Amino acid sequence: MSIAENIRQIETQIGTKTQLVAVTKTKPLALLQEAYDAGCKQFGENKAQEMAEKYAALPKDISWHLIGHLQTNKVKYIAPFVALIHSVDSLKLLQEIDKQAAKCGRVIDCLLQIYIAQEDTKFGLLEAEAEALIRSLEVENLANVRIVGLMGMASNVADDTQIRREFKGLKTFFDHLKTQNPKLTTLSTGMSGDYQLAAAEGSTLVRVGSAIFGSR
């Protein structure tokens, strides 16, 4: 199927309560333009410098999401334009985003990345750490960042029951935080292999690459 057909199929599968972020890392500009022409306006990149290069080359109404692990020294490359940073996992990173956003006269929306997988390879905060961070005075005093939700990556396993359990657990925690902070609106879970499970468990954003563009 074409990129346009893949996008339409995914959007049908996830329904109206979940939005699609096309994961464009390593993909050439021509394929990104094809996705854009098919109506996809939210792109996710893993690396700040690659994202900055693509931003410069593509239409300016694209909403750019940084979905990979972000080092503090790379924030400056994306601060002028990034729409949402999914992968915030420390106060230090939030402070740097705030600093760079202030230089650009912007407020940057961020998600806290929560560790939900049964693996050692994924980044993220534990639930207690995330809750403490959201409530901390240090975060309250950051004028140029806005925590708008959570992101999580399920275990890379073939067991749908385990994946669903991990997504459900994160949604429960998200709902708990939301009772104290109604500004939390975004739950980013689900990738090419599990986006339908994520949508069923309340994800508001799914990050899909290979199911749109094919495998590398």
C-alpha cells in the first residue's frame, strides 16, 4: 500500500480520540513530503539535529515532536520550533528546555517519560519520581515549559496481554495525576507494533513509523 493508504488505515484503526504522529527518523525528505501531502502534519524525530535539518526543508505548518532521548546540549537546536518533547526524564533536562525556550520567547510543551517496560534498556522516570517532579517548586517556577502529559514505551515482547497491562497501568497513573492537574491532556503510548492496543487503552498520541513508511 502507499504511504497515503497506510496513514488512512491507521487513522481508521485508532479512531477519533487518538492522533497519529508519523515517525520520520532516518527517512528521506521525499517520503516526509508524501506523508504531508497525504494529510499527516505531525512528525516525530529521535535526534534533535536531524529534526532541525528537516524542519528547515519542509512546510512550516508541520508540528514537530521530539520522541527520542534528548541530551541537554541538543535542546538549543529544536527550541525555536519544537511543538512537543515526549522524552523528558529529569529536572535538569526540564531546566535546560526552559532556558532555551526563554531565549526564543516560547513556552515548550513537554511530556514526562515514564518507565513502564520490563526491560533495562528504556529510559524514564518511576511513577513516584514523576509525581514528585510535577509537584516540585523547581518545576513550578519554570515559566517557559509546560508539562502536558506522559509518555511510555511498552516492553518489546509478543505478549499482547503484557503490553496491554503496561499501557493500562500508565493510563491509570495518568488519570490519577490528572485529578490533581487538569492541564494534563496528552498520553503518548504505542508504536508500529502496538498502536492499536495503545489506542484501546486511552493513548491520545501514537508514534508510528514502519507501519507508514515500511521497514528500513
